[in-house]
Amino acid sequence: MKRLLLAVVCLPLLFALKSSLAYAPEQTEVMADTLCFSRDILPIFNSNCAMAKCHDAITHEEGFTLTSYSGIMKGIKAGSLSQSKLYREINENAMPPDKALPDSLKKRISTWIQQGALNNDCPTNDCDTNNVTLQKTIKPLIAVQCLGCHSGNNPSAGINFENDTQIEDFREIIACAVMHGQDCKAMPPNNVNLTDCDKAKFRIWALGTQSSVEEADYADELRIMLSPNHEELYCFVSTEMFGNTKVEVISLNGTILRTTTLSAKTNTSFSINIDGLPKGMYILKLSNSSNTFIVKFIK
Ligand code: HEC
């Protein structure tokens, strides 16, 4: 009898195990769609809940500071929508108090909770910087990252990004803000950074060149642009100081992948073949006896 019971209990279990193994490939597909906390989730909370006098680090209404993973997790239970107080409030439109989140963003938060509410970053080698446009590339980013504060009747700094003309008017200052440049306020605020990939997209849209995805330094001295298929890296050095300059493309772990020399001082534009390098982030280094410029770019 005992044995029979065991068989009755175990056989279905074994089958379940077997079929879950058989479906292993499907699991990897699900993984590919996994949301990344830093790119997909944090900006929603930062933009819609962490404005001054709400859940920023200074005010933290009801004890919630929604500008970091640990702060957000105080109201989230991984895997459970019903036990995630923060999600329930958002889903019932109790929060944000003045305007409900769009359904697409609610859905994104629920998917992330169901995927285990991970504190994860997206891989940088998954960045498509081809065909960047205001409508298809930049506005969706602004919707998640900026609209919560820069919309409505009383937008932050008086700048309303619901209006395309305002976005266009502020093109260069937006690029400066997301790159944390010297001449503007860093945006989004609260130490929430755009991913390198999204910064690259903002730069391409605003300035036509990628330049550095990391910082605004050298933005005028050295501009870089990728050819449409990302086979060539076009470089423009705006000064003529670069005689006898060594040019290197280096991987993030320090391997020199391409190297060339610019001889004439007037040689201010050149291209480097980067066909065959896998997608991802690279360093471009220009150096001569008096100067070194280093920028990062995304292929
Ligand atoms: C949490 C609210 C919040 C979010 C999110 C936010 N901003 Fe702002 N933004 C502000 C505030 C507040 C100011 C005024 C800053 C000041 O004067 O200190 C401002 C100012 C600005 C300015 C003017 C900067 C300057 O130097 O004058 C720009 C441009 C801007 N934001 C762009 C953006 C962009 C682009 C995003 C999204 C990537 C964004 N903001 C996200 C609150 C926000």
C-alpha cells in the first residue's frame, strides 16, 4: 500500500520534472525578456513618485524613498502582486495621487515583480543605436524617465515634455543633462542614471554624434559617429593639435583591438574599421606627446 502511494505521488512528480527539463529552451526565451531594474523599473518610480515633497530622499512620505532598490523593496514582495503594497496602490490608482500611471507601466511593474523583483542591470552589448528618431526612440525614453516631473500644469523647471516643440527646443540641454555635463543640472535627479545605451541614443538624437557615452568631456574636441551598419567608426577632431597621434580602439578589459596613426596635423577626420568587433562598449583613445583623449562608445 505504502509503495503504491509512493508511486502515485512520485510518478506525476517525475513526469513534471521531465517535462520541465524538456521545456528548458523555452525558459531561456523568457530570460531574454527579463526586465532590468535599473533601465526599466527604477526610472518609473523616480519619475512618478520621487519628485520633491513626495518619496524622494528628503521627504520620504510614509517612510518610502523610491529612488533606490532597497527603498522600493520596502513596498514590494518578490513574486507576489497581492503582497506588494506599493504595486497595489499603483494598480488601484491610489498612487501617484494626482495622476494614474499608464497601464503599460503598471504592467511592466507587475511583470518585474512576477519575475522575482530582481535588482539587475541590462547587458551593454544589447544596444541598437541605428535609426534613432524623436518619435520612436527618444519619446518612449522620456515617457518613462522624465514625464512624471516634466508634464502637467506645473512641470518641473517649467519644462513640459508632453510637447514635442519643447523637447526639440531643449535638445542640447537635454543631452547635457542626461550626460551630467558641466553646464546644466544632472537629469534625471536623485542619482538615477540613464544606461550607457540610452545616453548614447540621446546624444545621437541631439548632437548627431555619439561622442562619449560616459561623460560630456571632449564633446567638442572629439566627436564620433558609427556608420549605419556599425562597420566604421567616423571620428572628427575639432582641433588641429593632433600631429603624430596614436589612435587605438580598446576593449573594456584593456585589449588593443585596432590601432592606427594620424600623421599630418591637419588630419581632423578619419575612420576606423570596426567590422567584426562584437556589439558592446569600447574605448577610443587618441594620444600624442602633449595630449590624451579617451572616450567610450557603443557598437
Ligand atoms: C523627479 C523629478 C524629475 C525627473 C524624473 C526629471 N526631472 Fe528634469 N528637472 C526636475 C527639476 C526639479 C528641475 C529643476 C532643477 C533645478 O533647478 O534644480 C529640472 C530641470 C531640468 C532641465 C533644465 C536643466 C537646467 O540646467 O536648467 C532639463 C533640461 C531637464 N530637467 C530635463 C530632464 C530630462 C531629459 C529628464 C529625463 C531623462 C528629466 N529632466 C527628469 C525634475 C525632474
